[in-house]
Amino acid sequence: MSSYSEEDAFEGAVPLSQRAMAARPAPYLDDLNPAQRQAVEALDGPVLMLAGAGTGKTKALTARIVHLMSQGRARPNEILAVTFTNKAAREMKTRIGRMLGETVEGMPWLGTFHSICVKLLRRHAELAGLKSNFTILDSDDQVRLMKQLIAAADIDDKRWPARMLAGIIDNWKNRAWTPENVPAAEAGAFDRRGVALYQQYQTRLKELNAVDFGDLLLHVVTIFQKHEDVLAQYQRWFKFVLVDEYQDTNVAQYLWLRLLAGGHRNICCVGDDDQSIYGWRGAEVGNILRFEKDFPGATVVRLEQNYRSTAHILAAASGVIEANKGRLGKTLYTQGADGEKVRLIGHWDGEEEARWIGEEIEAMQRGTRGLDAMSLDDMAILVRASHQMRAFEDRFLTIGLPYRVIGGPRFYERMEVRDAMAYFRLAVSLDDDLAFERIVNTPKRGLGDKAVQTIQKAARSNGLGLVDGARLCVSSGLIKGKGGKELALLVQGLDRWHAQVRDEADTHVELAEMILDESGYTGMWQADKTPEAPGRLENLKELVKALENFDNLQGFLEHVALIMDNETEESEAKVSIMTLHAAKGLEFPAVFLPGWEDGLFPSQRSMDESGLKGLEEERRLAYVGITRAERLCTISFAANRRVYGQWQSALPSRFIDELPETHVDVLTPPGLYGGGYGAAGMAAASPVLQGMAGSDLHQKAADANVYNSPGWRRLQSRSQQRGMAQPREQRNVTIDLEAVSAFAEGDRVFHKKFGYGAVQGIEGDKLDIAFDKAGSKKVVARFVVAAAQADDIPF
């Protein structure tokens, strides 16, 4: 065991004169409500602070820490305060300093689970078979090491990829299972080789004097379990234990906290069982539900006074979450005004939903919705799945509405979307070297850096593009073996797809699906067993769906290039778009919650995989979404959605039926469900939707006419200024959006491949040209120049 004195444990300890803090006036208590004050002053024994959304739990938690120090119950370095993020830890430290009226020093044990466990593990590294200067591997290093072990075990890494194994092992570590105590029920994992590979992986980590993030907790828990003297030391030193977001703890974190608090039982857990939404990454809502069983005699304080939202919003959220059986129960209330009721509106399809929300945001920005004008920074769109963002991004970029994506890249910047677009760019133009470099070994074709350098050298020395350079490498045998064969198939595929684009043999949507399938790109993600893979496949489907709004691949690529180049100033106000998971902890005056349809929300996958447990977590996610809104909350759903390439009627989410009717205004236009299509059956049965026939807000919904709005007029103006390929509107479009051509009928033009010809007809950005030698063809206008300029173009 490491020999550390008690003083060593308290690095940063304050001088004795400051440690002996006598009880002093506590102005920080004056600003607390009765429940918050009770939670702060209940210092002895276990305390569960059950804090609803927007009830000031961070304020109460930091006041409790200040109270412990001010009353002389604990020195700063005798308090263990654990958070989930560095940001939360910094905010807590800042608030403590503000309450004390001085800079906080000597609190070495306020931080995240991982940051605190790193310090503990470095002190006792030899008890885990490590040296104190161990390395912490990132996820890429972790996967690279697992690939080596999989290869050594002669396992097919395409069928059993390293990332899949990483996910399995990470899950086991979250559950505090070492290789020796993985249950027999898990023996079939990773083709029945998972446990053996886990053992080899841990052995290899020790040889490298390295750990991964899961080890930081697992090693410390194991040390505490095996070395009672070490555990007793920290139980004595940490006189008070506090933990934030307790509902998000996994099994390993739960065990770690229980072990440390096992002696004095002075543990205060702050959390909300109604906001436990991270089950998919190991969080166990049961940890907070059984707190009173784990710590008999615990004081449970419910923080129910909400300082964020209006009464109608809180009542709507409470109505939904009450349907969950597995909860401790609390009722949020506010002393503020009732405010606007939660608004509910149905749409024909997802595109119409995006159009309506876009125009509603602009109207709210102008202050023409009966509310004060609102900044774009005050509005957010919270989606259940990231692929839903595409419709909103396209709409906002098209009408020039500034936005930001929080918690991830914008849709067209996502890795899988950029990869797919690179394939599309090559199908349109084989001269696109940057696109070729991106996809030449994606998916893996056995073409490493050396092979790519060979292609580049062959291309440069012969004055060719990279595709032609690759063709030369294949024909001359410069690249052999598996890589050579795969490269030959890629070149053949590119030639075939390019010919189909040129000849318009298939629709561009069918061709896009064919490219992704034949290239192996879709198959690569289908074989990937990581948690991210299903979302990437959904994004690819959404990308192909976006092509339907354009006449050809070229028009689509041009559209994306133009809108992605249209960056707004960082200081400019922007609408926020994010997933519901990313929104936890945030708040906005106005929130839009689109896509409330069964199968999308609640997620069918979540319900299939986890049954009732999954449904209850989805309902908690709905509760989180509604409670992000301060003044205005709008829930929407569509009667039709495209699912796996097929239009399907969608039923309104079961959560809509759980909204209390008296706190909801239904804006759905009467014709939407009166026609007997889409979700009409569900609407008729829904208590909330039954009232829409008499709603006096139909006119408000109709006023949001997307074809008679500033955004729509701005779109028309831009189309004439830029001549860009615009997306075709899906329904009821009576406005001509044809781009203005630079050519007129009868003009003589030149095309790089087809030569000289005369323009016979014009259709948007397409020209019908009678070429002197190639006959009549339709081509995109940007690929031709006036015949008089042809000699000046360096083809």
C-alpha cells in the first residue's frame, strides 16, 4: 500500500488560522426558499435533494457546501463534491466564491468523477499493477489496441469490428465488472470471445502502463473493495460527500460513492429521477430510486418551486411525466404568471413542418404573434433524432435565417454526409481530386498512404487527375494484391456512375442510392456495431431524401456548396438547433418540439430494445424538452413521414394524449385531419385533438402562410440574384422559381465534351442544346460557355 500521511492528502490545504472557521453570519441562506434552506441545513446523515427542472438545485448545492465551511463542520479539503462536467465544476466553484465573498482555494476534491479518480489512482497506482505516471488512452488509441488483439486472435474484423468490442468492454466497466467477474450471461458477447479479449486487453494496458477512461473508476473501486485500509483512510478524510446529477450515475460511480460514504453516511445526492435520460450510455435511474433503501433514515427534500417556466408549461410537463410508474414523484409549481398555453400543431409532412416553424420564428422575431419581439438567440428547436435537423437546416439556409447546431456538426458537415457527397461529386465530375482523396480508402480497400502516394505520383508525372492516375496504376500493375483489385473495382464503379449521370439513365435519387450501395459505403455502416452507426445510416437516408427536391445531382451539389458557404457572423443572433439529449441543462424563452409521432418520439428502437423501461426514458425525455421552455412551448407532428424511402402515415405521439387538455391550445388547421387521411383516426381518439374543431386559433395557424412571407419573398429575390438551383417545394407552389439563364435560344455555345452547338430550349438551369457532332442533349448551363469565349478557356 502507498504510504501517505494525512497531510499529504490535503494538497492546497489552507492555514490553520483559516481552517478553524467559527460559525459566522450566513447571508447566503436569506435568498433560499424553505425547501432549499431545509436541504442546505440538513448537514448530518444521508440527504436526497430531489430537484425538479428549474428549481435552483445548483444554488442549493453550492449553498450547502458554503454552509458546511461557514459553520466549521468541514475544511474545504474535507469535502468531496462530484459533478459530471468540468463546466459544472467551474460554475460551482465560482458560485461558492461569490457566496463566501472571496476566491475559493484549497478545494482539491471538487471536480468530475474522472478528474478525482485520476488523482486517487496516481496515489495508489501500484495497487492496480501500474506506475504513477500511467498514460490515459483516448478512444482512438483504445480502438487501435483492440484491432491488434482482434487480428492476433484471427477474428474477422469486418464482422466483429474493434469499435463493437470497445462498446462491450466500456459497458462492462460501467457496470464495475472486471474480466474475472463478468457474469456468465455475458459469455456469448463478441462471438463468445469477448471476455477473453477483455482479459487480454487489460493485460496489454498494464504492460503499456496505460488506462482508458473506464479504468479510472473501475481501478479505484477495485482498490477500495480489496484494500479496506485505503478505503478507511478516504472515508475518514472525506467528511462530507456531495454529488450532482445523481440520476445519471452508472453502477461503477454508484459503488464508488457508496463505498466512500459507507462509514459516516454524510452523503448528499442531488438529482431528478424525471430527468434520467442517459440509460443508453450506462446511467441507472434505479440508483436514485433506491436511495432511501441504500441509506435508511435518509432525509428527502423535494425542490418543487420552479423559477424558469410558466404555469401552463409546468402543468403540461407534469401531465406527461405522471404516466411514468417508476418515479419518486413531485409536482412543480411557480409563483409566476400562467403565460401562454402549450401550442400543438399538426402538419401534412416534415417539410411543411419545417416551413411553418421557420415562418413562425420570423414572425416571433418581428413581434407579430401577439408577443413581444424575440431575439433568435431566445429560440430553440429540439429534435429527438439528429437526422430531423436536415429539413430545418435546409429551410433556414434557403430563406437566410441564421442558426447554430449545438452538440454536433451541422447536417452537411457530418462525416458520413461529407463522405457520401464526395462520391456524388465524383459521379458528376471525375476530375474532383479532393473528393477522390476522401473516399479512395473509405470504406477500407487495403489502400494505405503508400498506395495513395503511388496514385498521386502517377497522376502528376502524366499530367492526369487522380481518377485517371488510379486507372493507370491498375492497368500498369503499379498497385498489386487486394488493394489493386479493390482500386480497379472503384475506378470501374466511378466510370459507370459518371456515365449514368451523363446519360441520365436512372433518376438521380436512384443513382445516389446505387452509388452508396455499390461502393460499399452503406454496407460499412450496416456492419458497424457501435452506438453511432444507426444514426449515421439515418443521416444517409435523410441525405438521399433531400435529393428529391432537385432535378439532378449537379443542382443539389451546387445548392449545398452555396448554402454552406453562406456563413453568418458569429456575433449575429441565431436560432439554436439540437437534440433533446443535448438540451438538458439549457433553457430558452421559446422552444419548438417537432416530430412528436409514434416511432420517432417515442423512438421505436428504444422501445424495441428496452420495452417499458425504454418507453419511460423516452417520456422523461419529453418532460426534459417541455421544461426547457420559459415562456412559449410549441409541439408539432406530421401526418406523413418518409421512413426508409417510403411515405408512411404517422400517428401523433402517445405523449400528446398525455398532455392536459386545459393547458394546450390546438393550432392544427381544420382541414388537416378532417379529410380522413394521415393520423385522422388517432386525432379523433385524442382528448387533446378532439377540441381542435372549436379552436379559435385556426386563423393564427393560417396566418403563417409560407408563400406570403418575408422569408419566401427573400427566397425569390435570391434565386434571381444568384441563378442558383433551388429546391422544388412539395405542395401548392404557384410561384415560378425558375433560375434566370445567362443564355437565350439560338445562342452558340461550347461544351468541353460535346463541342459546339446551338441552344434550342431553356428549362431552369438546364439547356436543350443541338450539338454539331453529338446531337441534341440536355446539359446544366454552368458546363457550357459562349462559343466566342471557348478559345479563351484553358480546357
